[in-house]
Amino acid sequence: MNTSLGGTRALLVLLTAILIFAALPAPLLAEEAPPRLDWGHWESGVDRPGLPESGAGWSSEEYQPATTEEWVFVYDLWQTGISSLSGLGPISPIQGRRAVIQHAEEIRLWASSDLELLVAASIAHQASDFKDRPFGTDAVEAVWRALIDGNISVGIAQLRRDEVATWAPYLKGVDLLAPDLAIRVMSAKLKLSDAYIRYRRPDVSDTDRYMLLALAQNTASAAGMRSTVDYYFDVAGGDWSTMLASERAQTQDWQEQLRLVLLHLDWLVEQGWPVPQELDRAYWSRVAFAEPHEQR
């Protein structure tokens, strides 16, 4: 069974974090434990999913229970790993979910009500980059930005300096290491991306729209965002199995982005964040965690 499915790098980061955590001295681990950011008794409602309503790749004849068992296993593996590494309070190797909890008011202030869940999930995802933000610290990014590259992705939203001029020019010159400013730029980025998606397909479903936004949040420019959305509608024909089976999906890690944003989004829903009524998370799960060739 192949459980990497294009997400090898993410799994390597998780394994590295586990090894680092295991190496922590016993006295540190013996200190009073902070409250866990638990994901509750979350049970995937997708092990017996209904048929998708978005119309993007499956039919009742093609749907096979054996395939479902495999992708649900992969989902559970990834969710367990990320939740475990996120649930140790201040000593959590990845701190994206803590960042969302700490800055929930700013997210709700700057994100539109229709997009606040996705802005929060995007922040949780980007701020959980262990390579650049181990244990939630800005130290690596600050040093790299100061000494090597002044336009690297930084902060809890992992944004570049040039992106501010694109998505929120009125904030040009701000320090993206400041969480509240990073949230403002990410909110503007997803708002403009959402407008473009609706322009391309006014009747787009909430599920397809949110999945496209999950890809858009990781693009570095307006041109990159538009190209991704255009590829879905014009090249893939609005079909996610075609989209994710493409060579471009492999080079740009589209399936990995869909997975990671969804995992954090599901956790946020468990914490009480409102979810759009028409968002089919079971369908999103199947698309993200099944092999593209199994989606046909």
C-alpha cells in the first residue's frame, strides 16, 4: 500500500519532528504538561461516505469499498501524525494550530465570514512548516531573511515581501513576521483568489471553490493563482482526478496542499469553527487521499 502519494516531503518532516521530540531530555518532558491541543474524539465521517455532489470524477458504479479503506487509512495516518505533533503545548514541534488559537480574533476580524475557516486552515498549515518554523520560532526565518534572501516566505502565513504589493498594497513595507499583519495579507490573498474563481465559474460549488482556494493559498503571485485556477477549468475540465494526475500537480504538490489544508480545516471544525453548509468534506477527503488513478 502506497501511503506517500506525493506527500513524501511532508511525511519526512513529520518523522524528523518525531525524532527531535524523542531526543528531548527527560527533565523537560517531566515538567508540568501544558493543556493539549487535542482534536477530541474526532472520528472520520468518511469511512462510509455518501456519493460526491460536486460531480468531479466518481460514479456509483466506479466507487469501490476497498479503495475507500485505503484512503481512509492514509487520512487517519496523516491526521494522527499532525495532531500528535501539534498537541504538546509550547513544546509542540509544529505550532500552526496554536497560532490559530492565539490569533483567532484577528482572523475573524479580517477574513470575510465565508472565508474565515479557510483563512484559519491556511494559517494553521503554513505556520506548521517545521523546516522554517521549528517549534513555532521565527529565528530561522529572521536570520535567513537578514543574511541571505530578503524576499523569502516568512511568518505564520509564509508570505513573501512581494506578495504584499500584490494582495494588499496598502500594507506595503509591513513586517510579515508580525502575526496580525500576516493574517491581513492572507485574508486579502484568499478574498481576491475567491473573486477570480467566481469570475471564472459563477456557479462553482462551495466544495470545488474551497479546494481551489486551498491551492491558491500556497501560490506566490497573482499570476500563479490565476494559472492554477485556469488549469482546473480549462485543462482539467473541472475534474479533480485529471487535475491531480497531471505532471504539474506533481511539481507543485497540489495533492499535498489539499491534504494538509483539509486536515487543519477538519480540526478547526471539531473546535467549533463554522463550516459552509454546502462544503462536502467527505468528497474533498476522497480526492486528496486516494491515488488519482483510483478516483476514476
